[in-house]
Amino acid sequence: MFKNILLATDLSVVSHIVAEKARDLADKFGADLSVVYVLEYTPIVYGEGEYSISLDSELMRVFEQNAKKALLQLGNDYDISPSHQFLEIGSTRHAVIDVADRIKADLLVIGSHGKHGLQLLLGSRANSILHAAKCTVFSVRV
């Protein structure tokens, strides 16, 4: 049924729950499993201004190195080859959808934290991915 599954991860302490489900689905369907992590480039609001970390700054390089290590570890833990691991920088929604399109994913596995109240009204990354995806989305509540 599914041939290319993309796991979108936030590399949080509970990301293994979502990764396990993605691995189980890939094994069940005999599908290729890929993973994407997006290092968000977000502005920082301080006082009267809005600032952002330069993409070529030392701090951004440290964030990127740490993310690469964590992504490799997740890949090793769930048997995802390095050629199927994607580290993107930018908007989570846009980057996840872009990778899903590039690899022709037919299933996207994401984690959902089950937000309520104002957070639900404002939306979440998982919600924005769900509405933008062109393929089936499997949301794992963590």
C-alpha cells in the first residue's frame, strides 16, 4: 500500500515514540523509510526589535552540527540509511512538504502533542503540515 514513508521529527525526547510507529509501518508495508528534521530559522523578538540568527553564524553552525548528530543517531536507532536522512533549514511546514514531494512520499508520519485551548486555535506545526500535505498523513499522539 505505501512505498515511501517520511518521518518528520522534532528530535525531542519523545520523538522515539513517533519513530517506532514509522519503522513499524515501513516494515509492515515493505516501504522505504526516510526522516526529515527542520532547523527552524525563526526571528527573535527582544525589546522593540526583531532579530534573527544569521545562517552563517557560529551559533547556527553549532545548532546544525548538533542536529546532524541527533539525526544520525535516530537513523541508526531505526535503521534509516544516511541517504534517507534530511536536515533542512527554514519553515518546518514548507521544508517537510518539500522533502515529501522530492522523495515522492505516499505517507507522512508526524507527532502531535495534543494541544488544547488557545494553542489548538492558533494551530501547530503538525496541523500546518497536515493541511499542506499532498499525501496521507499519520499523526502519532505523544
